[in-house]
Amino acid sequence: MSEEQAQQLMQQMQMLETYFTDLSQREGTLLNVLREAISAIESIKSLRQKPNSDTLVPIGMGTYVQTKILSDDKIVLNIGAGIAVEKTYDSTINYLEARIKEIEIALQDTSAKKQEVIARLEHGKEQMNQLMQETSQDISG
């Protein structure tokens, strides 16, 4: 293997490491969104059990205002692109559960890609070790 091929291999490995880091960050983001969706479902279910309750609502910079939740079986749901719709508790839970399934699929895909990148990195390390051995044999031999 020539020096040029070794440099190409190193560049490929660096790109794979960067890709792996990106995948790990995406996985972390997906996990945070998954936790948030699960938490939202649990909150909606608890609201149903205790419809008139006191709570704290964040208004920014670590400040909260105390308020009373007067449940009328409606939730305002942000569906993206700055659009929010009013939905019933059940339809909101159904929407969030569908999103959870999408997130789980994305997590599985991301995990599979990470495994593929790990395998390719291991293969690249083996090639690099082989190159190092060949180079040291050429120098000593």
C-alpha cells in the first residue's frame, strides 16, 4: 500500500469518525424527543385523572407563574411549521404515539448506521495496522 493510499485511508477514517459523532448526536436528540413525547403522554393522562389542578407554567429564564388548569378535554398541539391545532386528549395521545413509533424507527436506523460505521472503522484500523507492519518489515528487511 502506497503512502497516497495510506493518506486516503486516514481521510476515510476521519470522515467515518465525524459521521459516527453526527450519528451519536442525532441519537441523543432522538432520545430527548422520545422522552419528551412519553412525558407529554403521561402528563395528558394525569390531567384526565385530575382535571382541575394547580400547576406552574414556565414563562422564561427560570421563572414560573402559578395557574389553574381547567381541563375541557382539549389540548393545543404544535404540528410543525408554526402551526398549532386544538385536539382532544385521545387524538393528541394517538398523534404522540404515532410520533413515538416514528422516533423509534429513526433510532433503530441510526443505531444500525452506527454499527455499520463501527465495522468500517474497525476494518480501516486493521488495514492501517497491516500497512504499519508492512512498512516496518520493509524498513527492517
